[in-house]
Amino acid sequence: MRTFTIAAIAALALALAGTAAAALVPSVYIGPGVDPSCATASYSDGVLHLAKPCSTATQSFAGADITGAEGQTFTAASFTLSSTTVCNGGSPRFDIQMSDNTIFFLGCNNVTPVANADGSKTYTFSAATLAAAGQQVPNPTGTIKAVDIGIDVQGTADVSRISFNGVAQVPTPVTTGPGSKKACKHDGWKTFTNPSFRNQGQCVSHFEHHTKHAKSHGEQHGEKHHK
């Protein structure tokens, strides 16, 4: 029953994984009828903060999608926890779904961690480390379809230094639009995601509108201040 629960939650969580350029995307899976607060995920200061306050049996998963690995084969992955006490029932773990929908689980209890100078522990998953730990789980084989990292066991985990196939995993910086007309030129308009633009002209119009709005707001604020 436990294995089925892990597989079911992992499959549903992985189904939500994106296919954008390489980036870490905090996300949660909440089962039908489950309290939305039963899983939270956020990222700040280089740390992925995960929490599952509800019981382990509750169908919820707190984690993050790892995008950009689609079409690759697995070579190695790693993450760091503040201490071994954060490793709880195999969570945190990597869930790796292949093109044939086979899912491989790489949990913190499947390898021997390496202690760092600050007292934290780094868990590295590769053919060598999995074998050295007694090959508790098989090596991931096949073509990758989706990847995530997270917890489905009751508790919390702060996960840092996440790496997958040699790529450090961090969220894509959030932008708020161009700071000048020049930023829209030479395909600069394509780099903005919040908001995104269809072309250079739309990008320039956005800048001009917000500049005019900010100026108007400033003048009104100044008039009220002097009154």
C-alpha cells in the first residue's frame, strides 16, 4: 500500500512538471478533498522550503519540478540537507519519470551522505553511490520525461544545492518588465516573462505606459504632499 501511494503521488506530481528551459519550479500536489494547506513549497536564499503538516497517508506532495532534463539520460543528481535528521522515510527524494512512464525513486535513505564543514549533509545519486549503499533502488535507465524533487512524508525539509545531471537547479529570476526602451531592442523583449511580450513594439508600449503612470502618480503624490 505504501509503494502504491508513493507511485501514485509521484506520477500525479510529475504530470504537472513543465518542459521549459532548465529551472527549479516550486510546486505542490494536493489530492482530491485534501486540505490545500497539506503541502507548501517555496524558494528563498538558495533553499527550497518544503512542508507537509498532514499525516504521511494524506495524498499530498511538496516539492519542485526540475525542468530542462527532458530527453536526457540520467547521470547523477544531488542535494544537501541541514542534517541527517531531515531525511525522513526516504524523503526528500528525486522522482524521475522516463518516456515509457517508468518512475525511479532516489531517496535520501538510498545513499550514504557526505558531511560538510557546516554540519550539513550532501546526498549524491549516481551508479557508483547507489551501488556503494547496497543498490537499494535500481539505477534510472531510459529517456527522461519529467523530474521533480520533494517530500510526501509528514514533516519539513530545507533542501539546498540541488543539482541534476550536472546542472545547478535554481528558479528562473522573475522580471517585472523593461526598465528602458533600449531593453526591448535586439530581441530583448523575448527575455521578459512577467509580463511576456509578443513583439518589440508591445514591450516598448508597456515601458511607456508604466513610465507615464509612475510620473503621473508621482506628480499627484507631490501635490498632495505640498497641500
